[in-house]
Amino acid sequence: MARDGFKIFDSDTHVGPSMNVLDPYLAAAEKARLADWERWKDINARTGRITYTRGGRSYQRRLGTAAAETGPARYMAAFTGANRARPSPRVDDDPAERIADMDREGVDVNLTLPSGWFGTWTASDDVALEAAMYRAYHRWMADYCGAFPERLGGIILVSARDIAGSLDEIRQWARSRWAWAVMAYAPAGMPLDHPDLEPVWAVAAEHDLAVVLHTFTVMPPYAPGGADTWENLFLQRSAAHPWCGMRNMAALIGSGVMDRYPNLRIGTLEAGHSWLPFWMARIDEHAETVRAALPELAYKPSEYVLGGRYFQSIEIPEGERLTNSVIDLLGEDVLMYASDYPHGNDRARLGHAGGTQAQALLGQRREVLCALRLGVRRPGFYDRP
């Protein structure tokens, strides 16, 4: 369903999924392990959706005040987002509801990722429960995306604390039609360039799976600086996503992973994009001036970004001038369209303006961002760049 001749691939959309959705995919013994999580159980008063918020940080100080509010706070309590027209509340229960929203917006394909709360499983010592949740997620993804295999795909979740089990999961699902990438959940403090994760990058390259680097805010595994934004959600939201993206992509590129696996693709999602040119110049400089802090690389860090295997999603609120300036500096093969559907940044979505937001933002360059890049896995499955 190409709109105006363009095939629209949304590279960053989300499912919950709530525990209501995952419950049928868990064994009785796995559900029993949740008894210790009751104090972190959150039931949405409007929808009845159940999530857990263990490890969540609270940012309740208003700028200009001396101290944070002391009352109870729900997850992201101060965040209202930009959404003015709610998507279907049943997008996780019924993939047809998501497809209806996609049709309304003129979007052909969604890459789906779990929402921020799902990092909660890294906040306890119960690695078996974390692994069970990821296995349940994969089984649900197979059913959910399998209902519309031409239009929905997802990612394989990796527990950095259970590498052997995660490798089994990757191998089990790697050739499934829904599985387009891997994303590692590393507990707070564990770097993504840690050698324990090396087998993950190797098996991802072996199976032609991209590596997704998605950013975090208030939930584990946390964005960098999360304890340094003075308990204010405005500062945290503004800084967390870009800083997280900068750190994560620099760590993987700087560790030499793209040298060791010359076909591996990496994509940074929901981190913004207008910072990328300045960051490339900066990490190029410091790859020289603090060379002892990283292994020998075959290329400058910026050359990996421009080498056809690194991609980054856009944030439409960053606007036409910044977006086009990035394309002017870096070319047309790095940035990808993204909406963050169905979260609060929905003003970035296409449908309410009949596709004119992307057109106004990019003019004839809209085709560049709508091309399917990160999700390409099999010849003929999607058009290659």
C-alpha cells in the first residue's frame, strides 16, 4: 500500500506488551515467580493493563522549586506527550487494530519494539524470570506479527545476564519472518561493548539480523546521566535519549564490532538525529587523541556511520531545517522515518495530515526516509536500499 508512490517503513513503533497480553504465553511456574513483584505491580485505571515498574526512577521536581514532590508517582507521571488523537487502545490485543491505524496513516510496515517498562526485568536478581519474559515475548511476537507477516516485524530480546539462553532464542527465531533484529538488555552499569556480548553480535551477523540500539529514560537499564538531571523530567527527557544514543553507538563502533563482522548492521532509534554530524566529528577527534582507550580500528568512526551499515531514526519535531542539513552533510543513506507509535510523540505520525507532514519536512527526500533499510533481511522480502 504505497502512498503517493512511496513505501512507508516506520522504523520505531512500539507494543506494550502488558502482562494481560503475555500471560497466556507464560508457564504456571513462570507466573508464580511474579509473586515477589506485587509491590511494583501497576494497573492502569483506564485500561486495566498490568505492567511492573521495579527500578523506575521518579522525576517529580518542578524547575524553580527546591525539592521534589513527595506524593506517590506513576510511571512517567508528568509526561503528557504530544498526542491529541489516541490510537486504538487495542493495538496489542489485536494486530488488526494496528493495521487499521497504519492504513489510516498510509504506513506500509512497522518495526515493533517493547515499551520502556519492559526493562524492569533487569532490575532484579531473578535472571530466570527475565529470560522467561523474553521467551514469552518472542512467542507472542510470532503470533502477533504472523497475522500480518508482510507488514509487521519485531526484534529478538537478549538478556546480557543469560548469554547462552539468549543465543538459543536467537537461533530458534532467527529465520522466522517476524524477527528482523536483536536488542540487548544489559543491566545498569554493563557496557554494550562488554566482551560477554560478543557471541550475540556474532550470531546476529551469522543470521543477517540487525542490531537495534533503542534509548531509555526513567526505567532500567537507564540512560546515562539519569541520576544527574536534578529530579526533573523535563531535563531527563530532553537529555536522556540523545545522550543514550550517542554513548551506545560510539561504544559499539569504537569497540571494533563492525570490523569483526563486516556485514553487521546497527541502527540507533528514538535518540534524535540532528546531533549525529557533530558527534561523528567529535568521536573521530577522540579516536585519535585518546587512542589508548579503544582498540585499533580499520577506519575512522565516522566512516562506519557513512559506510552503508549504520542507520538512525529521525525525530520529526526536530524539523525540516535540521533534518535536511543532516542529509546535506551525511547523504541520503543514514536516516530512517520513525513515529514512536503509539506513544506520546504521535504528532510525528503521517495520517492525520494525509502524509503531508513528511512531505513538508523533507520535500522530495521523503522517499529516502521511507525506504526500508534496517529491516532488510532477505532478498525480495523488502526492497533493498
